[in-house]
Amino acid sequence: MANINDNEKECATQKKQIKAYLLSGKRLTQLDALYKFQCMRLAARICELRDEGMNIKMERIKVPSGKIVASYFIPQTLF
């Protein structure tokens, strides 16, 4: 199915930024993605990156407000 998103270029830029952020070893939540990259659909960008072969894991974490949210990260291997 073709992407009919009017903001296709913006999504591609967000995806590149998110990819670089995760590759730097940092974790990312939806709220982080909104503040850092103006990304309202983090799960969609994560799905696209996984489809490209990235090994992105998700862990549920409790934030200071007490809510449980998804935190995305790339597992670091130790050698």
C-alpha cells in the first residue's frame, strides 16, 4: 500500500533523528519524541525502523507521575 501521508518528508526526517538517537545508546518514550523531534507517532516510526532491520526493543517503565509508558531502545552487546 502506498504512503498517502502529506507529511512524508517530515516523517522521514523524524525517522532519521530517532534512528540516530537510539543508535547513540539512549532510550526514547513518546513524550521524549514529542519534545525532541515533534513526533506524534513514535510507534509508527519505530515500526518503520524495525521493518528496515533495526533491533529495537520496548520496555514498559513507570514514570514519575506513576503512569506506565513504553520506552524504546537498542540493546547494547558486551564484547
